[in-house]
Amino acid sequence: MQLNLLEKTELKIQGIRLAKANLTGLAAEVAAVLDLPPASVLVIDVREDHICLDILEKTLDIRQIAGKEQVLLLRLAGLPGVTLEAGAFVDSSGIMGLIACDEEQAAGIIDQTAALLNEIEQNILRRAVVFATGFEVSQGMIEDTNSPFLQQLLAGLGYAVEFGGILEDDLSHLRHNIQEKADQGFGLVLTTGGVGAEDKDFSVEATTAFDPEAATPWIARFEQGTGRHVKGGIRIGVGQTGLTTVINLPGPHDEVVACGAVLSRLLNRERPDKLLLARELSQVLREKLRAKAVHAHPQHHHRHKE
């Protein structure tokens, strides 16, 4: 239940007086109460009757904050050189203001927040966007049959699905648009095309740019540098960032259709396993390429180097 502090990271302790107190120790005590590393809390201002501390974190779990005021004051009162007045309190704004809740209020807020965050998470996981890629698609040279097929398939699986448009064969453009959809709360992003071995194929690279541990199995291997093959072969990608899963599928429509059964089976209401998804998709695609090779060369079965 991580909450963004939205730049409201200050804690002001009113009614506190110091006499040769150790500020490092004081900050460390606050950090301990909030279950933070000592370096994450810094004393930024000391006045006659109050002090200000800054939390050097962008997000905190609500359970680290809610209802912690009395524990915090009690722990500070036990430090050498620290005296608390009878009406001492912690003054904070934004999310940090939850520190002043009593235990009963804190428990209720935690339960309500957990339910709300779960609802938000489930909504994100059921939002999908489909992108096409490639110059030949954007110029209308070929029909985009993949996007309508995937939109219909995902809608049938219960996704609220949108068409994101046609992306350019450009790594920066691809990465920006994929990341933008993740930031907008789409739990699933699919691209078709751009997974080959040519110098215009960047879909998988766009995914590994934000998920270096993305699963990128090979579908076929080529001798790099021969013909138009500037890369070692064809591979797909399945990466994840936050709640968002990104899947890079090939461009040929029959191959996308072949992946449909895998997507139908493995895309459920939970965050999918990227390694399993990539393995199952790559297996189907390798079998599809073998079948094409047999059909093209029935007398002497030409096989891709795998």
C-alpha cells in the first residue's frame, strides 16, 4: 500500500525543546518509528519550540505513517536533551498528516485504503492498449489486420481495450509511447511488428530499455550482417514496469493469430508471469515458422538456425 507523498514530506514537531540534543540521534529515532533507514530522515530546521524534519522518500506504506504520533513523541521524550511540553504534537500536511490519527482511525483508514488500492489495481490490470508499428502500415501500404483482431480478443477476455495508433520505426518514439501508456494506467500494452533482424526493428529494444530483465526469447536465428540482417535474428519481448505488462508480437497476421490461444490462456485478472508468457508465445511462433518452412520447401525442409 505504497502512497506517493506528493512532495509533502515535512514533519513538524510542535512543543519540543532541545538542550544539547544530538540531532543525528533524534532523526534516527524518527526514522526507526517510521520503519525507515536512518539516512531517510533529516532535521532541516530547529526553533525554540519546534523542529522540522524532512522525509527523503517519495513514497511510504500507509502502515508506516498512520497512527504513529504518540509512539513518535514517546520515543523522542526518552532521548537525552529532549523535553516535550504537555501539548506537544506532530504537525504535517498531505499524506504525512495521517500520523496524527488515533489507533482506531488508523486501522479504519488502512483497511479503506487497502480496499481502494486493490480496486484501482484491478482496474489497471484490466485496461489494455494495442499498437501497430511500421512504415508500411502508417503509409497505408498494407492493412492493419492485427489491431482489430487483438482488440476483439482482449475485449472477449474482459479488458477495456483501446487502439493506441501506429508507432514509427524509431526506438525513442516507441519507448516514449509505451511508457506513456504505462503511466496512464494501462495494465497491458501490446505491439505488433518491429521484432525482426532489420535496422528498422526496435520494438523489443524499446521494452528492454525500461525493463532490462524483460524476457526476449529468440524465434529464429540468422547470421548477423548477411543481407538485411543487422541483428542476430527474430525475437519477441515480454517486459513489465509497475503493474504494466508489455508484449511485443510479430507483424505477420497469421503469427499474431497463432499467439491468440496463448494470450487467451495466460492473460487473466492477475499480473501475468512474463517468463511463462514469453516461453509459451515463442514456442507457438517457432512451430509456426517450422510449418511455413515445410510448406515452402516440401522436398528439402529448410530450417532456421535456432
